[in-house]
Amino acid sequence: MGYALLSVLICSSTFAASKRIANDAVRHGVDCAVRTADTGGETLAMLLKRPVEVLVVDAYVALPDDAVFLRRVRRTWPHTAFIVVGAVTSRLTGAAVAAGARGVFGIGPEADELASALVCGPELVPDLLAVAVARTFILIRSEAVRLAAGIPRQATPARADRLTAREIQVLRAMSEGKSNAQIATELFLSVDTVKTHSKRLFRKLGVHDRAHAVAVGFRARLIC
């Protein structure tokens, strides 16, 4: 079918999530290989126009009516790997896998509790999950995306070998999803000190946020 080595299409349920994903793709120079859609119909139309290697799709689109959407994707684009994200039960997870999904990143009855912890509505949790999965592809495999899309590799100012032991500890804690306050408690530091270490390691790695820092850390084998 002649599509890129690593091209990604993400179907998210809100414009806000699509915008965040698109902004991440632009910021990391892979926007011509990462696309977003807001509905199942738009997703199919975009696949017809240009197939992709990876499709990340909301459960609410992928799984109704015995996963008809997923079965159609598998039948029409057999080389596209699809991943389902969102609110799922064990039965729906099984249906997704039976339809050929390579993975299911799901939330169950605990969605309401998670939403409260994140200070957002339950309906937004699947979108946060879609954004997180999309960022994984954008950040960790961005070099493959650039190669596939013919984008010149950007010179990186990263100086991972110059991270101090403390900065690596902070980076490792970030990779575990811990907040600045949690890191401070764990390392017996003040929150301001943790923020200082974070700024320094961001500068050394040539990144601007936690997700990118963690991705670079994994690639450089600073954390595992």
C-alpha cells in the first residue's frame, strides 16, 4: 500500500485532545506523520486517503456493535496495527483482542475516582489516555517517524552523560509518574529543590517537559 514506515492516526473524542496531540507532533517535528480524527467516520475517510501503520482509536468508536469498526479496519487495512484506548470492560477488551487489536489501554469502574483525582470529568479520562498513548509514539519513536516522513534529523543539544546522580534519581521518579511533592518526600528534598533539578536536567537533555525527558532518558539508558 505504500505508506510510511511509522505513520500514526489517533481518533480522540474531543477537539481539545486532538489539539494537544497535534501540538505535540508539531513541537517535535513529526506533524506530517501524525494525524488526528474526531469521529469514526473521519477516521475511515482519512485511512482511505492515506493508510497508516498505527491507529490509536477510542473505545467508544472501536467497540460498539461487536467491534464492527475494528473488524472493518482489519479487513480493509490488514497491515495497520490498531490500539484501543478508553473505558472498557473485560468483555470489551476481549472483543477488541478478538478483532485484532494489538493492545488495549483501558479504564474501568475506577474512572470516576481517577477523574476526581485529575480534577476533570469522567468523560475526559479516555481523552487523557489517548493523549498519553499518542505522546508515547511521538516522543519515543520520533526518530523513526522523521525517517519515514523524510524529515531532516534535528541536531540535539542533549547532554545526557552530564546528568548528576541526583538528577537521574529525579528523572527516574518522573518516569514512575510521581509529582514534585512525592519526589521531594522520597528524596528528602524541598519541592523547590526538585524543581531546580528538573529544570537542569531538562536543559541538559534539550527538552521542555517531563514526557520528553523520560523518553530521552529511556533512549539514553539512563533509566529502565
